[in-house]
Amino acid sequence: MLLTAAIMIQAQAAVFAPPLGVPIRVVTERTQGDAGKSRTVRIERLVRFARDGEGYRAEVILLDADTEAQDGANAMLQAGFAGLAGRTMAFRLDGAGKVILVEDRQALWDLFCASVLKAVLAKRDRGTRAEQAALAERMAGPLRALPPERQQAMLASLVTALISQDAGDPPGTRAVRLPGASPFGGTVMLTGTQTVSTAGIATHRTTRAAAEVPGGRIALEIDRDTDPRTGLIASTGETLRTTIGAGAEARHSERVSTVRVTIDPDRAWPN
């Protein structure tokens, strides 16, 4: 009985054993729009893992960070990452895949904030140069003032977006509650179900959740495949649909996010 329980616990434990020394290409895209208009932003990077004592060291080269014209917080983040393109960034992880250190974090964050400042200035063609600079500083300043742990978490997302936090979950269906953003501001709790199944060597996870809010509705669909042998995500598709109003006057918007992961040949890593 005790042996059976131990085997079940081991089978359900999350595994983190990434392939070592090979380029892993991660392409993240987000398309968002309403009323027939949409825009897409894209980040492409290579990640390479190596052993580092009891943990790992991950190198990341940001190949492309598309900054198609857009506004809002996501645009600022995209612009910040664009400023890191072409650099080799290094991250130290523990044995479970948690990022515990970003090498040269402060220098990277300074570049990130400088890129946000540059992007904001490029989009503002009204007012004097001093007024434009003041506006850009008001938008970039809060990023520059973020505490080190928040800076690290944002930079580490270049690696953690590849790592599954629940690769060891057993098959089955369970109820879920997920936080979401209300179209009218604030946070709303989405409720639904999540089903875990196996498909060949992959673990497939399907999540469907929704929430009714005064004057609207939010629906979330997530499909994700992970490799239980490595603890890495193979692909993710997430669709968030928001409806405001009802009937013929209702306004609909949709945000589709995808993550695609492939193993590249050694020559793909830039010299």
C-alpha cells in the first residue's frame, strides 16, 4: 500500500529535465481586435539550457520582437523586450525550473526601460519636445521604479513561458477558478473545468472557463500540450472572448495568444 502511494506521488510529481545544449525556438504571438480590426504582436527567441550545479543555466537570444503600432501596457512591454533583441541573456534556475537569478539584471532592465521611453517618444508627434519627453517619462518611470523582484519576474518570462508548472498533474477533469480582467475594470473570477489527458507522449490540458459580469460576458479557452519527460511546454493556444452589451448592439472582442516550441539544429544558435 505504501509502495503504491509512493509510486503515485512520484508519477504525479512535476519533472523538469530540459534537453541540454540544443537551441529551443519559442515563438509567441498575440492577435487582438474587434469589429473586423485586429493587430498582431510577435516575439521569437532561442533558449538553450545547461547544467549549473544542482540547477540549470538558460541562455536566451531574442531574435525578433515585433512592435506593430498599438497602445496600452502591452505595447510598452513589447517595446521593452524589443530593446533586448540580439543580446545573449543568462538566467540561473533551480532544479525545479524556477528562475532564481537574472545575470546583469540591472543593465538589462535599464535597456528595457530605455526602449520603452524611445517607443513612447516615437509615437507622440504633438506638443513641444519637452512636453513629449515629460509624457514619455511619466509612462516609463513606473517601470524603472519597479522593485528588483518584479523586474526579475518580467525578464524571466522569456524562459518561464516555456516551462510547465503542472506537468505532473494526473489525468482527469476538475473544476477551476481563474482570475480575469473585467472589461469594465477590476478583476472577475472565471469558473469552469479543466481536463488533463494523454496524447502519445504529450500531456494535453483543456481549460474552459467563463464569467457573467453586469453588462457583459467573458469566456476563456486554453489548450496546452506539454512533454512530461522534460517539463517543457510544446504548444499553447489561448482565446479570450469578451462581450459588452446584448443583442444587435453587443460589441465583441477577441484576443488569441499562441506559443509554439520546436527543437532546432545546433547551427541555429547565432555565433
